[in-house]
Amino acid sequence: MQKLNLISVEQTDDSILCTFAQNLNYDNVEDLILPWLNQHRFNFKESMFGADRISWRLEIAQQIVWLHFDELTQSCWFDQTSEELLAKLKQIVENNAH
């Protein structure tokens, strides 16, 4: 199975955009995201499926966050910008660069 590789993060006013090395699509994103979340110790709570979007409710650092994937824009983002989450994502990017 292909392993997901986070290559960059970008903080916006109300979210953190994630860029992965792999091309994600509606058919493969669930199979790639769930092992990646587990590997990086995100506590998975639930998945929600829409026509063009999949969202995962997660717990990290004792707070609930949502990770979203949108098929139309091929984008993936966390809906919050906590310092703990941003630091964790930056650390993942840095570790993948080595």
C-alpha cells in the first residue's frame, strides 16, 4: 500500500492547508488518510462522507479538530489553526524531508 507523505502546510485565517506528495482522490483518500492519522497519533473519532467531500473528526492535544478533503479542488485542510496542531504538522513535514 502507498504511504501518504505530507510535504507542506500553510496556515490561513481559519484553517491549515495540507499538501501531500500523492495525488488524492475520492476513491483513495480514505485508505491513505486513516493509516497516516494513526501513524501520527491523531485519535480518529468518525468519518463523514458527502458527494464531493470527506471529513474526519479527530482528537489531538485534548481538542477536537476536523480534517477535510474536497474532490473538486483536490484540497485537504484542518478547520482550526491551533498552535499545537500547526507545530505537529510542521514537525511531520520536517521529518518527511529527511
